[in-house]
Amino acid sequence: MSGGAGRFAPQSEEQVLRLVLGHPLAWIVSQGDGGLHASPMPLRPRVGADRRIAALEGHLPRSNPQFASLRRDPRALLLFAGPQGYISPSWVSDRTWGPTWNFAVVQFVVDFAFDETPARLDAHLHDLVEAMERGRPGAWRPEEMGARYETLKRMIVPFEATVVEQRARFKLGQDERDAVFAEITAALDGSGSNALAAWMRELNPGR
């Protein structure tokens, strides 16, 4: 985590941003009536002048109990999971080596603020759809829903979650011996887990 991740800290804010952009579905975890609540929602980062993620934008259904509870108590935790996978000892020639799990994750402690103005909701939905549809043949636009778009808009509320604290942990083989690291990444390449292998190599330059 930030300040305490040690060797497993990300090497740049750009890596954190890339994880959030590449894996936008986050868990929103908050305290509400009856205990903890959690909802998975796609979120969009907003970057400050220091290139750190300053806020995350998204929306919640009005019917979601978290909408009411976050209006009363805006503090929440956002959880993003990036590339991850089981690392098998069967890939390593040293049979005394034990299994592990490699991953890159980011947590944000945030404060929620809801904005129910129609213009704000339109801007959020168009931004989200444009990001998800970018590069697709025949990319879709919200206007194609016709009158149904206005009906569905009334069911959701946009929010901005201002970052209070960022915690990131990128456990991607930094603690492995060079020979073991090479065997693991070769096995991941062969198993089709190229994304995890690519992140491992990026966090271990020169290996």
C-alpha cells in the first residue's frame, strides 16, 4: 500500500492510472444500515496536476441502498483489481519453491458527492460510453436509445468520489530470484497469461 508497499509499490502514478483505465470495474464498499455494503460499478479516473488520480466518477442506481447511505456518510473504499494469477511450483525447477499469487491492486479511500443535474448525468454517461466503445467497429452512442435513454437516466445518479488516500500493491515477482522469475514468466507466456507476464516484466526492468 502507499507508503508501506515497499518492494511491491508501483513505480509510477502512470502505472496506477493504467490499471484503473484497463480494469474499470471497481467494488464500492461502504458502511450503511445493517452493516457493510458493496456494489461493482465501472468508474472513470480524473487526474490532478501531479498526475495522481484525484477523483473517480461513476453512477449508482437510485434503488441501490448505497445511494442513500453514501448521502448520509460519504466515506467509502474503492477496490480495483488488475492482472493477477496463481503461480505454480510446477513451473519452477527448484522443487522446494512454494506456490504464490501475483497481482496488482489499488484501493482508494474516497468521499462521495452526488450531482443530480441532468447536464452532469449526460456528461458522465457520454464519457463512460465513449471510453468503453472507443475503437469498436460501429461504436454505439446513447442517443441511439431514443426515448428510453431519458427513462433510464432517471433511475441513476452520477457521483464524484474525491480521493483521500491511495493504496497500491503490485506483487509481481520482485522478490523472486532471477532464475525463478525467468521460469515463471516463460510459463505464463506459454499458458496464455501474457498480460500478467508483461506487468511482471515491467515491474522488474532488466530481468
